[in-house]
Amino acid sequence: MGKRGVQYFTLSEIEPRVWFMLTGCDFQCRGCFRPARDGGGTLLTAEETLERAEQACRRHYGELPSKAMITGGEPALDRDFLLTLVRGLKERGFEEIVLMSNGYKVGGGEREERGDFAAELVDAGLTEAHIDIKAFSEEIHEWYTGKSNKPVFNAVRALSEAGTELLIQTVFMPGIVEADEIEKIAKFLSGVSHEIKYRINPFAPTFAFEEVTRRPTIEEIERAYELASKHHPNTIISRSCYREYPTPPAQETWVTVYPDLTFKRRTIKDQEEDRISWLTRSKSRTREEILRAVRGKGDDPEYRRRLEEATRKFFKKNF
């Protein structure tokens, strides 16, 4: 078992829980907004990662929380590392262990065949998995991520059969992944299990690595929902990157703990600065050039209000 880059741990102030932010990814999504995709962080073994996370939690909460989220980057790049991490969390008493993954390695990776990774994760203690299905079309998926989507579909089937709770997410990208693609994904999920939760998220161009498209309208998102929910009623509209279904309480700050156990209270502005720095480095452009590129594409309060109205409306309709 090797080491993984650990960017930081995030501690929630809504309720005690810890996020593990691992670096590196096997996808190169054109619209990615995660600096962790491109590596960095501090190289640690799984045991070292667990020990530092435990110290951070005990220092902040006075005890270990019961919930852990493992995200990135892509957490499943190193099979043994991830299994050791999940097993170690279970041994430490964590009751909810959530994996946020693109599903590629879990579903067999380059072999494009189902293995036993999913079952091993559940046996180790995994209780929930969030898997992104970027596109139903193989051609679109390969163009967008650089990889086949066959292992992703394999991962969804295998995780469902292994008995873990599943949340599948797709980003609506106008002109690329629209209502027809989302409807096909909903049909696929319905054929696997009606218990799977399916969430449609709007593309946000602000800090995307490539501005592949615009933000979808609320009407476009609602149309996709209407088509998907005909096949898979357990469908919702929401915002991405949240565990809550459909949407979490408002949160203005996060407690970030770096691998050297330095604590920092970070805000949305701090997160934006991280993304600006990432884009500046990765695109070899000045900060001013990046700021000019993202200016005017920021969060729209009216759009957010209407999105949350749609989220609540359709959530109540189905649940």
C-alpha cells in the first residue's frame, strides 16, 4: 500500500463530521472545479491519515464524530489505501462512512469488468456512496472525462448489490448533457434499484477548468427532472457537493485542518482564492487574467433562490 496526497480535513459546524480531501484523479473533466484533481497535499499512509484526522477531531470536538466523508480528487485511486481508511474509520467507531467517487476504479477501471472492490468496501464498513455519472453516452463521457463510462455503470450495479446506500449525481450541461442524457441515466438507475437516489445538479461555469457551457436555466433543469422522474421517482434537483438530500442548511465557514494539524476557519472567499490559485498555476496565466475570465460568472442570488424553490417543490412532490 502506498501513500496518498492529503490536502486537508474539513470539520463541520452544522453537526460533528469530518471530510477527508484526497488529491489526484484519473478523470480530467473539462468542467472540473476541484483543485485537488491535480495532486498536491501531503503524502501520508492510510494509518497516518487516520491518526491525524483523529487528533484533529478530538481537538475540535473533544471526541470522534460518528460521520466521515471521503472525497477528492478521486479517493479510489489506491484500492488498499481506501480499504484501510474505511476499515480504520469503522474500527474507530464511525457509524456513517460515505465515499464520494467517480466510480471508475470501483467498477473495474481499465479492465471495464466488475471486480469485488465494491463488496470489499462495504465489508470494510462503507455505508453510503455518492457516484457521479457524467454522461450516458460513451462518446460524450470520453470527450468530457477522458475515460469510458462502462466501469462507472459497473460500480453502480456492484455497490447496489453489495447493499450500500447510493446517491447518483449528474450535472446538467447545456448542449452537452441535457434532458435526453439524464432521462437515459434515470432509466438505467430504475433498472438497477428504485432505492437509488438520483440528483440533477446545474453546471456552474465560474471556476470551471474549461468553460464548456453556460449555466442551465431553471426551466431546463425542471424539464430534465420531469423526464427523469417518470422512470425513476427517487429523483431530485439540487446543488452539487453536498451530502444532504436535497440541500443542506446554510453554512458560511468551515474548519479546515491541514495535515500538519494547523487549524484555519475558511470562508467561501477562501475557497474561491484556492480555485483562482489553481487555475493560475494550471493554465499558466496571471491572477488578473483569471479574474477577468471569471468576472461576471459568479453566484447569482436570484438563480440560487429559484433553484432552491424548485428543489423544495419537487422534493415535497416525491417524498
